[in-house]
Amino acid sequence: MSSSGFNFGSGEVNITYPNGTKLIFPYSPPPWYVQYAPEIALTIFLASLGIAMYLSPKFRKAVIDLLRHLID
């Protein structure tokens, strides 16, 4: 995938219908954030958990108790 938004490999998508009509669609790859959307969402989720752990003693205690319960 090229970073400029243009695909210099195939260039276009050609579709030919049975009656002879041709359609040509230029191809450009999706933006980078579409490819990395799951990683971005996971990062935001884990960062929010980390901030909540840091700022909230009740949440921190609940998470620690949950982890202790899961270990036992």
C-alpha cells in the first residue's frame, strides 16, 4: 500500500458486462487508519482503563479484587 493514497500497481478496476458495456473504476487503497482500527480501539480502551486505575481508588481496588479472585 502506498502512503500517497494511489496504487501504482494495478491502477484501476475494469468491469465488462455481457452487453459490452465497460466500467472503469480508479482504485485507491483505504486510509491507514482503516487498516489499524482494531489496534487503535484497543489502545484507547487500555489507556482509559489505565487512567481509571490511576485516578480512582475504588476502581483500582475492584480490579485488584477481581484479579485475586481469578487467581484463586
